Amino acid sequence: MYAVRTLRKNLILQKLLPNDLFKWVGAVLAITDEEVLEYSGLDAFVVLAFFKMGILTFLLLSLAGVLILSPIRYYFTGNYDKDNIAWLVVLSFSSGGKPPLDEEFPRYLWVYPVFTYFFSGIVYWSLFTYTSLVIRTRQKYLASQNSITDRTIKVDGIPKRLIRKNDPLLLKRFIEDLGIGRVVDVKLIYDWLPLQELFDERSLLILKLEKLYSRYYGLKIDLYNKHKLPRVLPKANPDNPPETPARARIHLRIDALAGDLTKLDRKIRTVQKKFDLSLSTIPTGKDSEFKLLPSAFITMDSVASAQMAAQTVLDPRVYKLMVSLAPAAKDINWKNLKLSYYEKLSKSYMITFFIVLSYSVIFFLVTTLSTLLDIKTITKVWPALGHLIAQNKWLSTFVTGILPPLLFSLMNVLFPYLYKYLTLMQGYALSSEIELSTLLKNFFFIFFILFLVFTITGTLWDYFTSIGDTTKFASQLASSLKKLSLFYVDLILLQGLAMFPVKLLQIGDFVILNVIGKLFLLKNIFLKTPRDYRFFYYTPPVFDFGINLPQHILIFIIILIYLVVSTKIVTSGLVYFILGYFVYKYQLIYSFVHPPHSTGKVWPMIFRRLIFGLIIFQLFMCGTLALEGAILLSVLCTPLFVVTLIVAWNFEKYYLPLHNFIALRAIQNPFDYDKEFNDDLLLVTSPIAGNDSVNASGESLLLHVKSRPILEERQEDNNNEISSDTEERNDVPTESSILLDGDFSTVYHGGINRHRRKVSTVDEEREQFTDYTYPNLVDPLFGPWIGFEGDFITMVEYREDSNEREVNAAELENGDTSVISHSHNGEFILRKRIQVPEWE
């Protein structure tokens, strides 16, 4: 249960963890970035890079704060942090008398602008260091792929004349005539709603049949066995199940539903037979159920051609022939592809209205919660309760220090799922779009609603009583952040020390199902069929950026805001990100999968929000210095705003394009990426330049052929022979062959070692046998499941003619399918091996 991926992905078996209690920490730490990419993909690497950046940043800032800033502050004020909460360790260490407390801090305030600049510089350096690492890794990772996803573009707004004849060859010739590359395949997009409705109806029938079969045969559950493969098999013998009156009644219901399923399958096959597999088209017209949409997936002959096409404006008219890189085929929500621009816009406005409505409710909850931070506020609202809390030290500590972070964390956990549901209703056609949009909504929720509103309303009662005194209002607003510092220490440590172990425990899977479920018989309520058991015990949980990342970005921003005034918040943040890194690294390798193909595009979202956090930090420091009367020092900090805005502009201008596209030079030679991009000399002397230049020492700058890989032509039959054309090409490749070749197989001359291309990344492996044909047109119509053992499913199939089973003779020969039994009325029980992604 805690390492489900080892059951599904044999490669991870090489990295099995030791059984000792804490040795897993060292084993997880030893997993390299290359192995993270190999086992979990680019998106997992980006998430872990964010936590590694947090560890490095807050380690440097903690050292500077503990060793330099806080000792200076303690020497002049007697307080280790500016929030006037001294550390007992520091006080006990000091044997002499305290220096006199000067409330104006005239003697050491100069330290604040210095460290504001210094800390901002560290954050700038850390941000761009890891941004460069992510870009470099992304370019190398994606450039080494050659899957159908990497070579496909999506074209929207296709003129009617190009699709009026329902002929993809017209669009193919049009694209090729533009000179952006050769088109390999065109998949026109239809409104598949009628077929989707048939499959939805079929899914309900399958679900009902599986529940009935589970009651008819019974379930023999064997989840933790010596084979380490969970299995649930029929308890009764399928050949001769014992007949009882109850079983007879169940079988009558099964027969009725099986008849409905057979009729429905006949309708589906009638539609599937209309589909022309060679042209990927289906007849359209007045009597057709399917409407042709002005969109298409176009697969180019190379990754470079797809990248160039996606960055090209094809048509001078607005909203015509708009090109974008295609999503992964398994990432598409086909139901929403048919939505028009105006339908998506109306859904977006409706969801936005519901979100704004929810904010009013949340504002009331947060305002109520914020009163718990101040006993004086509680006393004004409810005098008896306030006096009772004030009289008890432990109760006061619990109400003001522990209860608010607990409630804050509870809201932080529950509301993101609400916004995930609202995002699903918004009409996005891609899983990655849903995920990233959920991240935006949830970050806005936890930052602007929970953080800003929580901070401002912390002394809301005092604001109302002194609304005419703007000076007092400003001082109270500034003091609220100071007053909340203890709350944020508790929040960070609570989420770090409590929430991360809960995440590691996977309390939803393990405790609820295996402990509480057995005690209160809840397990039988949730798990009724073999499909249910397979989902919980053989399918890895899905890691969702939109749910998991926003709170960690918020914690990062909170730590940034308190960099100068509170060293203990910075050190608490260091602990938080260390724990987070280990927990997520373990889960992303051994337990969780990330199906959406977002190719690391979450990093720009992280970068922008951390830049926003830096601006708030700098504003906070300017305001703090101004309220202390150090106007000149406050003014000296203002240039940092300009610097931060320049940093943000530089990222958007020069770094962001490399997050959206793959560079052509990276595609040219992905297997020698590190060597080529570490030395600009290789750019000057690249074969593309076509110059046999000579350097100052008289040596030829043209690279030796034996040290450069040459590209080979794709073999349609995937054999290991090299075409004669490539055999004779002993010179370096031309520019056209580098940019337009559809394969990245390489061969090194001058030696016996030859490197043939293979599936290079986990994402490419997932997309190896996919294309952009609507799945319901080609997917097999499997019957209800009555058992499973890993990827082998025991299922029932209904055949009107018993001779139909000979159709699957090829499957029977290769061992993927075997007939277990043959019962009455054409009912076969098969044991079939299915090939599905990890998360299915």
C-alpha cells in the first residue's frame, strides 16, 4: 500500500526500500535527479526542485539570521526577534545584564535595509539558479523524446473549405504547402457526444453487473501474499457454482442486464464500423449523429517541425488556424473538446460568480477565526468567555496559539477540493489545464482570503473603534503582522511536523479502510467489486498540483515576509521544506503518479508567486522602517521594488519561452546536450554553420565526425538495420536532416559502440501506443470483472454465437487471454491481461 508503484513498474523494484524504521530516509536521499526523471517524469522533478530551492534558500537565510542579524538585534534590544518574543535559549546563554531597551531602535536600524538587500539578493540568486536548472532539464528531457505527443500540433479555427468534404487530405496538403514540415497524420475532431452517451450507459450496466456477480460468486480476497500482487478472485467455482434460491434470483437479474448489455454493445459496434480507420473519418451529413468541428490534431514528421509550427502564425485573419502544441492523448477530456468559445466563456463567468459568492462565506469564517488571536477582542465580543480564558494560562495558550492554526489548516485542507470541483465544471478540455487552473484558484483563496484577510482582520474591532485616526490605523495594521508571528511559527511547524507525517501515513487509504473500515464494517460499503479493490490496492494515488502546491507556495511567501524581523520563522520554514522534500520525494517515486502531461509548466506559476511574495516582503520592510521613524532607511529600500520588477520582466521576456517550447538546437542533439551547451565554442563550430574555420593555433574548428552522432532515418518496420542512404552518409548531417528527421537514433563512427534510440522518458513510455483517435472508437468492449490478479483480469463476456470465441484465437495463442469456463447462454469467463497506464 505504501509502495504501490513497485507493483506496477518493475523498474522501481531496483530501488526497494530497507525494512528498518528510518533507513528509508537515507535510501530516498540517495535517489538522484536522473532517477526521479526516469521513474516519475519531469513534473515530479519540478515539484522536488521547488522544495530543494526552499531548503537551500532558507538554510542560507537561517545561517545569516542566527549568526549575524539576530545577535546584533539582541545586543541592542535584548530581543532575539523584532516581535519581542525572546528565545529562552538565548536569554539563558547571556550571563551578563541586558543592554538597555531603546524603543526607537536608533542605533541598529541601519541593519534592516542592509539585510533587506542581502536577503533579497539571496532569493534572486536561488530563484534563477533553480529556474535555469528546470529549463536545462526540461529542454534536455523533452528534446530526447520523439513520441506522437511531441510531434503533434492542434489547429483550431479551421476554415470550412478545408474540412467541408470531410477529407483530412485537404488539410494535410494545405499545411505542407505552407512549408513548415511534412505531415504524417491528420485526425479531424468530431462531436462524439452520441457515442459517449452510449458508453456512459454501458458503464452503469457494467457496474450493476459487477456488483451482482460479486454477490453471486463471492469474493476471495488475498491482498498481501508472498507474490506481492493483490488479487481478488471468485470464491465459488465458475464452472459449477452451488445453486441456492438467492443465487437463482441474482442470476435472473444478471441475465436481464446481460441482455441489455449485449443490445447496447451491438449499437456501439454499429457506430464503430462506420469509422474509416485508414482516414480516421466518420460519415457526416444531414442524417449523421456526429458533427465535424473546426479543429484537428496534426502529427508532423519530427519534433522540430511541430515546435516551429506551434510558434508560427498561419493565417492573417483573427481566430483562424490557431496553432498550439497538442496535449497528450490521455490528457484530453473529449467531452469538452466540442465546447465553443462562447460556451467556455459562459461557463467561466458562471464559475467565477460561484467563487466570488464563496468568498463572502469564507470572509465571515476567517473574521470569526481571527478574533481568537486576541483575548482582548474576545473579551469585547463575549466578556465572560474572555475573562475565563484569561484566567487559565493553558487555556489561553490553546485558544490563541494552537486552535487558530488548527482551524486554519482545516480550512486549508477542505476548501481546495471545492475549487477543484468548480474547475471541473468550467469546461477545460485538458487534465493539465484543470490542474493548473485549480492551482491558481486555490492559491488566490489561501493567499488573499486566508492570509491577507486573516492578517487585516486580526485587530478588526480596533479598526472600527479608531476609524477616524488614520495614524493609529496604520500603526495597528503594522502591528498585526508582528502580532501574528507566533501564529505563523505554530502554523508552519504544525503543518510541517503534523501534516507531513499524516501525508506519509496516507491516512485516507490505510487508516480509514484497514483500521476504521474493519471496526465499523465500512470496508464492505466502499469495496464491493474486484474493480474497487483493484483501485484501492493496485492503483497508485494521483498527485495533484492544484491541491498540494498552493499551501506550500503560501508558506514560502510567509517566510519571505518575515525574513528580517523573525529568525525563528525562517528556521521553522527550513524544517518545513526539509520534511516536505523527503515526504514528496518518497511518495512521487514509490506511491504517487502524476498523469497530466504538463511538462513542467507549473514552474512559471511558482516563480511569479514568489516574486509577488518578495514585493510584499520589501513593502513590509519599508512600512516597518517608516513606522519606526527611520524615513531615510525606508526610502533606501524602495529601489528594491524596481529591481524585483526588472527581475520579473527578465523572466517573462527571456526565460518563459523556454518553458513553453523546445529549442531547435536541443532537438538537434539531445543525447550530447550537456557537452554541447557547456561550451559556446561548439555553437560557433557546429556543423550547421558549415564553416571549416581555423582557430588561432591553426587547428580546424570543425568537429571530428567520430565524436558527433549522426541521425539515422526512421525504419518503418523498427528493425535494427541502418538504411543504405544513412550508411553512405559519412559526413556530418545537414541542417535539414537535423531539424526534419523524424527519429533521434544515433550511431558513433570510429568505434564499435553504436547507440540505437529507445524510449527515453517515462512520459514517452506512457504515450508509446497512443494516438489521437477517439478512444471509444477503438477500445475493446470488455465485460464485467469478477476477479483480478495484478494486470490479469477475470471477466465475463457474452457471445450470441459460441463460435465467436474463435475470433480471439491470436490472443489465446500469445497467452494474453485464456478461457476459464463456458457457461450457458453464450457466457464465457476469460482471464485476460490488460495493458493500461499506471493510474488505471
